[in-house]
Amino acid sequence: MTRLPIRFRLTAAFALATALVLAGAGVFVYVRLRADLDDALRDALRVRARAFVAGRSAGTGDSNEGFAQLLASGRVVRAAGPVRRQPLTRAELRRAARDAVLVDRRVPEVEGQARILAEPTPGRSRTAVVLVGQSLQDRDEALASVVASFAIGIPLAVLAASLLGFGLATAGFGPVETMRRRASRISLLDDGERLPLPAAHDEIRRLGETLNTMLDRLRAAFERERRFVADASHELRTPVAVVKAELEAALRVGDHGPETREALHAAVEECEHLVQLAEDLLVLARAGDGRLPIRCEPLHARALLRDVRERALVRAAARGRTITLDAPERLAVDADPLRVRQALGNLVDNALRHGEGAITLRAREAPGGVELDVGDEGLGFPVELGDRAFERFNRGARARNERGAGLGLAIVRAIAEAHGGHAAIVPGAETTVRVWLPANLAVAQRAISAAGDAAG
């Protein structure tokens, strides 16, 4: 039950409660009706017994449902109805001579079971007993009819109550579902978006007010973090660039020993790393603010990948790696060349640092856009990373001992989302990251064709 939605649990609880109440009411009605019928039958038997003793009709007629007898010393003196032999035992007769006796018994001449009342006759001998009986068939049929009515009516009532309970639960949780749908669309970047509140001042409204207050706190914290990252990255660029320039100048003009020169080279490399880190943080801060500048223009996909490949060939050759290109000749995409090169360059840099074998740059037309893949022959991303590989500063166990801040894939995703696309890891034995960019392919291809014709 704990795994079922709360609406179904409430409906089940409502149906169970309804069934218990109706079953209790049915038992009460049955017991009460049986007691009333028994009392009425007992009173009717007493009236008939007195009438029979007085010599009046006992109301039995010729039916097989009632009978009356006047007994003296255990013998039938006078009888009315189909029963001619007295149906009581000797012990019951002795008790009936002193006080009234009421028994239920099968009598062959009477349909069904009979109820028999035997009591002493007033004004006669001590052994005189009047005995009247009545078939219980009508009484049993009435009780059976009530039981059948409850057997049919209770399940139908429980079903109707369940449908009503489900409808009430659905209506009651309608505001919660409305808040859930709105919450799935809310972004921390939109200050005006809030959860809708129901008109009633109830628990659900208080929950919505609490969540809206929490959302305001999260937005404030997010804004403080974004401003801090943007300001820190902006302020770091200038002093780090100055330090790098001074170190490069010292390398050019100074006559240093091998150890000092090696230390200066290492310091320059670390400065380059800090400059890149500051640039990456600024890109992510702008992307988080929703203002990452994108200047789209028609691009030739093969030329774009060729440019990325040429920029990385020297580093790939130094590591004994190759970079291959697979893209159609006239495939075009509408994107920002600087940002897309930055994203693909980050992917190639990751492949050179953490991958193995040949690196493949691939472009293909996809529904609604273009897919740009960067893959290598490595072991793939660790299973524990999954989609978290695109989070900031998130690095796998194999990459923690290598240089890098863990921002490359985060920037790739930020650039793809700024274009309205997305980035994802392609499942498979090899390591492949795919960037999907939406594009008006017809417009981009016409622009590329027109540029080619003009150049020709």
C-alpha cells in the first residue's frame, strides 16, 4: 500500500471504512429485524393459544403453516390444522404444564421449520397444555431477502463510495498537482515565477506559501553565488595575466639556470591554467544568468570540425594520437562559431587527456538540427558519473590525478543549451559525447551555397 499513489490509498481507506460501516449497519438491521419478527410471532402464537382454549378459531385454517392442539395428560384432546400428533417430548410437556415453553422443531406436516409455543391452560387441570405452532418459512424468507439485499447493495454502495472518494481525492489534490506542474517549469533564473496558491486558506495553501518562501531563498542564494563567481573570475583575469606577462618577460630577457627556467615555464603554464579557469567560470556564470552571448551565423559543419582538428593536431601528435574527420560536404548549421569551437575544443581536450586511441570528429544531420560527435577509443565514462559528468567540478576517479578543474563538460552543456540544444554521453563501448544543435537547415544551407557560388 505504501507504494500506491496517495489518491488510491485514500480511496482504499474510504472504501474500507464505508464497507465496515455498511456491514455493521447490515448486521444491526438483520439482528433487529429478526428480533422484531420473533417477538411478533411469539405474540401471535399467544393470542392464538388463548383463542383456541376459549373455543374460538386459532387462525390455522387448512394451511400447512399453522396448527393448534389441546393436550391432557400428554394426549391430544382437540386439534386444529394438519398436525394430529403432539410434537413435544415428555420433558417439554412437563415443563409446559408449569410454564410457557417455546421451541423450534421440524414437524413433518408443516413446511420448513416450525416454532411451537406450549403453555398451561388457565382454569383446567394441571396436566392440561395448549400447544400452538407456526411455520418459520415466511420469517426465514424475509430475513434471507434482507441478507440478499445487503449482499447486493453493500458492494454497489462501496463501489459508488470508492468512485466518489477517488473523485474527491483527485479534486482535493488538484491544487497540489497544479503546483507540481508549475514547479517542473520553474527556473531559478526567473524571479517572477512562483507556485500557484489555492483560494482556500488551508494546509495546501500554507504548503505553497512555504515552498514559495523557500524558492525565494534559493534564488537569493543562487544569485549571490552567480555574482561571486562572475566577479571572482573577472577580477582574477587581470592579475593573472599580468603575472603571466612578467614571467614570460623574465624568460625572454633573463639568463637563468636550467632549474630556474624550468620553474618559470611551470609558473607560466599554471598562469595559463588560471586564466582558462577564470574564463570558464565567467562563461558558466553568464550561462547561469541566462545571458551567455550567442551570435549565430550559417556555418559549414565540415569546415568547423576541420578548424577544431587543426587546432589540436600538434598536441595529438605529441601524444602519438590521430584525429580523423567524418562529415558531409554540404552539411550546414546555424550557430555561434566561437562558442561551438570552444565546446568542441573542450571535448577534444578531454579526449586527449583522458581518452585513448584515435579521436573522431563526426557531424550528421538529425531531426530538427545537427549532431556533432567527439569520440575516442577509450574505456568510456565511469558508470558512477552518468549524467553528473556535465556538472561543474565533477570529475571521475581516473581524472582526479590529472590537471583540469572539471569544467569542460559543464561549459559544453552550457553552450549547447544557450543555442537551444543539449549535450549527452552516447552509450557504448567507446567514449563519445554528442552535441545536438537545433538549426534551420534550409536557411543555413542556402547561405552556405550562396557563399560558395560567390567565391567561385
